[in-house]
Amino acid sequence: MNSNRTFTMLKPDSIEQGNMLPILNMIENAGFKIIALKYKKMSKDEAEKFYSIHSDKPFFNDLVSFMTRGPIIAAALEKENAVEEFRELIGSTDPQEAMDGTIRKKFAKSKGENAVHGSDSDENASIEIDFHFDSNEIFS
Ligand code: IDP
Ligand code: MG
């Protein structure tokens, strides 16, 4: 377990709206080091697996079709206390509740299409990094 790492995705809405570079800029300016980066489209299978914890939620099918309708940026990030600090940088799930200066406040349009993913624990950060990256794709 590595408490200085977290995992993020720039979701399809961010890419579609041309916010890829501004969001990556905010992440770097907040002191996160990008140690792995991938531009890819998730398959339905991958998205269902990645979000399997939400499989019984009413929004699950919408979430999977949203996350597979276009490419995402997947990234592993490094910073002290990365998981918590990155959750602070992205803001609340619902952009209407997100604080000023957060990524979701600035770029998200709705609770479903909310610009970015951020791991919620060290354990999940590690699982999610391994889900998207081989060890030789990580430059720490
Ligand atoms: P998080 O991304 O802030 O950790 P989670 O509760 O883990 O939020 O939900 C995962 C993702 O599922 C959210 O980022 C969002 O895209 C979607 N989602 C969560 N709650 C809702 C909802 O009430 N309606 C529609 N989509 C939702
Ligand atoms: Mg979550």
C-alpha cells in the first residue's frame, strides 16, 4: 500500500469539452507528479469492472455508457497524502456542492458527468492504478 499515490481519470465530458490540458495543469499546479498517463477508451467490460462497487445503484447503466462513450485520460499521481489531497482538489461528486477552486466546480456540469475520478482510499488507489497500468508504465 502506498499512501502517496492516487488514481484519476479525466472523464469523457472533459475530453469532449476541450478541458484535458487545463485539468492536467490544475493537477500539476497543485503539486501532484504525474507518474503514469494513458489516453484510451474503456470497453463496456472494463467500465463495468472498474465501477463494480456501484453495480446495484440506479445510475450504474448511465455511468457505464457515459464512461465508454469516448476516450478518457487515466493517470497515476504522486504527492504526500495523495488520496485525501486529490479528493480536496476535485471537490464534491455533485458540482453544485463543490467548493470554489475545485476541478468539479470549474469543469463539471452534473453529478453524473462530473469531469474527473479520484480514488477514495489508499487501497482503492492501488487497485485502480494496477487496473490501468503495468508496473513498467509507471515512472515514479
Ligand atoms: P465520486 O466519483 O465522487 O467518488 P461515487 O459516489 O464514487 O462518487 O460515484 C462514482 C461516479 O458515479 C460519480 O463520480 C458520478 O460520475 C456517478 N454518480 C454518483 N452518484 C450519482 C448520481 O446520483 N447520479 C448520477 N451519477 C452519479
Ligand atoms: Mg468514488
